[in-house]
Amino acid sequence: MWRCDSQRDCEDGSDEAGCPPEKCQSSEFQCRSHGCLDLRLVCDRKEDCANGSDEGGRCSSSTCSHTQCSHACYQSPHGPVCACAQGFELGSSGHVCKDVDECQKPGSQPCSQTCVNTQGSYSYTCHPGYLLEPDGHTCKATGTEPILLVAVQFNLLLYGLRSLKEDILTTVDKNVTIVSIDYDLVGQKVFWADLSAESVEWMSMDAKKRGTVVKGVKSDCVAVDWIGRNLYWVDGTAGQISAIPLTAAWRGKSEHTIVLDGDVTQPRSLAVDPLSGLMYWSEIGGEPQIEQAGMDGSSRKVLISQGLGWPTSIALDWLSWKIFWSDDKFHCIGSANLDGTGVSMLQLTQIESPFLVAVFEDEVFWSEVKTRTVQHMKKMTDNA
């Protein structure tokens, strides 16, 4: 999966060694020394290829007068060859140029949100609530400063992504072990799973109110359904995915519903997509995999089953229709389309023991267990 994908995954680069030479574009000449040369430099009586393979042969006798090229024709040692303008490529006939769909081209991710293909080119657009930056491909959220919610031991922190300002939302009991947090925009409340107390807790964003959602559960991850007004969580010990109405917590009731408990070995993380009525979770018991089902547990299916080691956390990016996960075994951040296709791994020297992952704008954030830090990188590249 990772060999010869033009990304250096092994530290010594051995996964990219011995790979076949990169295929030249239709406007380039393939040197026998495996290099690519602009066709305009071929047959110009100057040896530009390392072995001089761009000269000689049929250079002096080849002519383009009878060649039916849709865009352009050049002389070459092999005879006349057709070439295409930028944004086009030669079809199977070798004469007709067809448009390149840059938005769907393998290995190409030109825009962080929406890419619109046009004849010979493409353009970028942003979703409502975002503006296109002067660089022409980065989308930034409008409105107030976005805040990253971080749990560090027994502290809940607010970190401004623009100002880089850090504030403490609250300090909970020092015996508390926070393993997962989520935020309800509608109710302006923060929820977290306390593994030590075996409970799920909540607090208002103004830190004036606080309570317990449910007790007696060993929750590994919580997720807020802001549309259906439910709170979901996974219990890896019991092998269950459960949910409870958010209103139950305000009424002091703790009755919850088990959404899934059949053939769920050891669920580790959970993410919900209320807009589509779907939930996603990672399974680390037995064969590691990422699964998908309706938020009522129906239509269950395996989404990703290859290339996973220890998926500790998952996050959804609705703007790019992708799912991201952190992998503690392979020390990487993975991503795929929401239908399970297009699996990609970003392995960085900075990734040691990723725990929780989140996505916002063009960035993917993850927490490190060993260093107790939060790191980030561009979700379209491997630059941290």
C-alpha cells in the first residue's frame, strides 16, 4: 500500500527505492536515462538527456506535416509525436488531447474544500462560512476566533487557533482521568469521559454549571449528536456503543440505550455524523478495523480493514468528506474518503504515540501521550 507511492514512509526511504521511473507528461520526452525533457528541447542538435537519447535517430527525417495532432506536434528520435497543452493529456490514440480532471487525479489534492474542474484547468471554492485566502486554495473560517478544546491531565484548556492564547476552562479533581472530550455547540456544553470514576460528565462553557450524564460506564470515547440531541459513547470493556438523550442529564435521569453490542469486540473511538445519520467507530480487538453504521445501529458495514495497527481515535471532516484516524502502532495519521476508498498514511518523525485526533480548516491536530503535547500538520501534505 505504501511502496512506490511517491511518499517517503520508511526513515531510510527504502519504500521508494527501486521503483519504476515516473511517467513523463504528454508534453515531455522520456530519456533512456529515466529523466523527462521538454519536447521543445528534443531534436535541437543539443544533447539534453544524460545519455543523449534526445538527439539522433529520426530527428532529421521526421516531419509533422502529415500528423493529425489535436494540439501540437514535435520531432523526436522516434518520429513525430503529439503533445498537449497544460491541463490536457493524450488519449489512447496518441493523437487526441483530452482534459485532465485535476480534482480527481490520483495523488492530487489541489483544494482544501471544493475543487471544480474546467476544460484545461480547475478552480477552488469554499463552503459557506469560509473565505478563500489570497493563496487561492486555502479556506479560512469567518466569524469569531476558533478554539481548540484540550484536556491535559485534570485541566480543560481553551486554545485560540489565531491568537495562540491559552485559557483554563476548569480544573477538575486530580483523581480524574479524562480520556475523551466533545462539545455541544447548541447547548454550549462540554462533555468528557472520566475513566477513573466510570462516568460521563458535563460542564457549561461559562463554567457555572456542571453535572453527571451517566454513571457506571467505562467509556473510552464520547460523541455529541447535536441534531438528535443525544450523547453517544463506546465501552471497550463491555464491547458496546450506547446513547442517552442530552435532556436526561438535565433531569437527573441516567437511562441509556445500547445501540450496538453484537459482535463488537473492543471499540476504541467513535465519531458521529448527524447530518447523514451515520456513526463511525474503530475496533482494536481481533483484526483492527473502522466500521460504519446508522446512528441506530442499522446497516452496519466494515469501512476500512487494511493498513490499520492500533487506531486510537477517529475524526470526521465533512468539508472534504474524509475520515482521519491516529494509529499508535504505526505512529502515523491515516485518512480515507468516507466511503472507505483513497486510504492514505502520513508518517512523520514527530508522531510518536498519537492519542486523540481532530480536524479543522486545512489542519489535522493530534495529542501525544508521551510528550503531553498537541501537534498539527496540513491535512493535504506531510508537513508538520
